[in-house]
Amino acid sequence: MGEQAIRQPGPIQGIVLLLPITMAVMGIVLLVPVLPEILHEFAGVPQARYLVQLVLTVPAGCVLLFSPLAGWIADRHGRRRPLMIAMAVYALMGIAPIFLRSIWTIILSRVGVGICEAVIMTATTTMISDYFHGRARERWLASQTAVASLSALGLLQISGLLGQSYGWRGPFGVYLFSLVLLLGIWRFTWEPAGSAANAQHHPRVSAGANAVPWARLFGICALTVFAAVMFYSYQTQSGLALDALGVHDMSRRGTAAMLASFGVPLGTFLFWGAVRLPIAVLLCVEYLLLGVSYVSMGHSTGIDGFITASFFNQLGCGLILPTMLTWATRGLSFQVCGRCTGWWQGSFAIGQFLSGLLVTLLASRVGGLLPAFAALGIMCLAAAALTLVVQVASRLRPSAPTIPYNGQ
């Protein structure tokens, strides 16, 4: 107890807990450059286009289903041990498609990846909230987006190169990187004081501390679903969009997507300076960026215009993810942080899961993938306008409640 009581988290703990965000990135980015080749491999399977989209997005569906359970486990049984187990299993499930031949068994392995992602993302985000407080916590949480995007830059390029050299199965070998990150968690982290695993060392908390703010949580989660659909639609479909524009080389597709992804870390850095702005103002700007960029992508006729619009799209994505995450975790007590984080992670995963299916459906109705992007842009512009109306209406009513930044 004495040793744990004097432990103070620092940059090394923050970095070690940020790096596992790359696992969620792997679940989607690694397959983007090789998605057309996977589709070609299983072209003879009935409903192949939808099944291949499931290979890409089913982990997100599992994050949706299991994140609330992962949050309950984190609050009830501790954060660290479930995290370490999930990271080990993740590596095994991640490399399985290298050896599998049926698309159904590949989808099953992706289910395992998704369950592990639910535990990993919920536990690491909760531990960041446990270890850090105030502005430091919000900066570390926001940094998840920067780490995710920066890792995506490399992973897109690595996936394209591995796909070019070893076929579409090659990129799945990168999942073994999970074992390296597991060593970092084992060496540099500890179970946060106050968790159920350490409850015997701490006085009983009040009943009020255990009350989940359900109304506020579900409101934020509902808004998160829409934001997540827009966040992931480009990331899940950029490979197919580039292919439709005539970029058929896998390595070149990876490079093009990588260039656009530089917008995400830039958006995260901008968020650090904008964190004190009202949530409605942030959301209005973010949806405006997403809307204009999606419409521009949808009307692109060449690769240069598409990549430029994609950059601004990713800039908006780099702003909207930390906005939603820090909003959801402000002011939470230790006793409910895991559950609230789990529900938020599940809501964001709904968007990831729905994004590929929604874009595929839209593309079949409006005449192709690029027109589907334009339709998404119109939705985002409508969301920006609605957010602006709500913000103006709230300012006209002095008694309307606000959500100020309080450093919690």
C-alpha cells in the first residue's frame, strides 16, 4: 500500500496508456489500402460487398456491444489485469486471417478483435482519467486522437507496402505489435488507487458517488453516434474512393490516404487551444468543416482535389473526437468513470460500425461512392446549422443551463 500511495503518474504513464489507441486504429486503417483486393478475393461469395464491409467494421460492432460490460468490469474488478489479458488475446485474433480461408471464419476472428478492443479502449481511457486531473487529463485524453492519427499515417503506408509485397493478408501481421505494447503496460503502470482491486485500502464511498448521470450520459452518447459516423466514413471508404478515382496501386492509395490524415493531429493541436470554448461553438465549427469537405470530396474529379478536401475533412475529425470525449468524461467520479467511459466508447463504436454500411447503402441509392460522400456533407451542414440555432436560442434564454469548463 505504501509504495502505491506515493506513486505519481507522469509522462511515461501517459505515453504508455496512449499507445494502445493504435490497436483501435489497426482494426480499421490496416485494411483500407487492401480493401479492394479483399473484395476481389471473395467476389464469388453471395453478398460479398456487405460481408467484406463486415470484415472492416465488425470490430466496431463488438466494441459497441461489449464496451459497457468492459466499463462495468473496470469499475468492479480493476482496470489493469483485464487490459493486459485483452492485449494478449488481441494479438492472436488479429493475425488469424493470415491463416484462415473462409470469409466467415475471418469475420469470427474480427469479432474477437472487437471484444479485445472494447476492453483495451475502455480500460486505457479510464486509467488516463484515473491518473490525471483537470487540464492535464483533458490534454492526455485529447492526445489520443493525435496518437491515433499519427499512427494511422505509418500504418496506412505499412499496410500498402505489405499488401503490395505479400497480398491482402500481409497487413494482418502488424497485430503482433500488441505484444510490445503489453510489455509497456506491464512495466510502467499499476492498478489505480481507489479501484475495486484496491478497495480494501480505501474508505467506503458515498452512494451518490456511485450514481451514473444517465440523462447527461445518454444525451452525449446520442450526439456521439452521429459524430462517429462522420468521423469514420472517410477512413473506412478512402481506399475504395481512391480506386474509383483511378488510383489502383495499393501503395499509392496508402500514401494518398496518409497525406490527408495529417489533418487529424493538426485538428487535435487546435483543440488544445480551443478547449475552453462552449461545446456548441466547437461542434458548429467541426460540422461545418466536415460538411464542406465531404461535399467537395463528393464532387472531386481528380486525385489532387480529393486529397485536399480529405485533408480538411480529417482536420474536422481531429477536432470532433476530443470534443466528444472530453465532454463525456468531465466531472465523473472514480466509481463511475469506467462505466461512463464504456458507454461512450460503445456509442462511438456504433458510428464506426454504421459508417461502412451507411455509405454502402447511400452509394447504391445516389449513384456511387463519391455522391454518397456529398450526401454525408449535406447532413453535416444541416447539423452545423442546427447546432448554431440551439446555441443562439440558449443565449436568448439567460436561465438555460450551460456546461462551463471547470477543470474537472
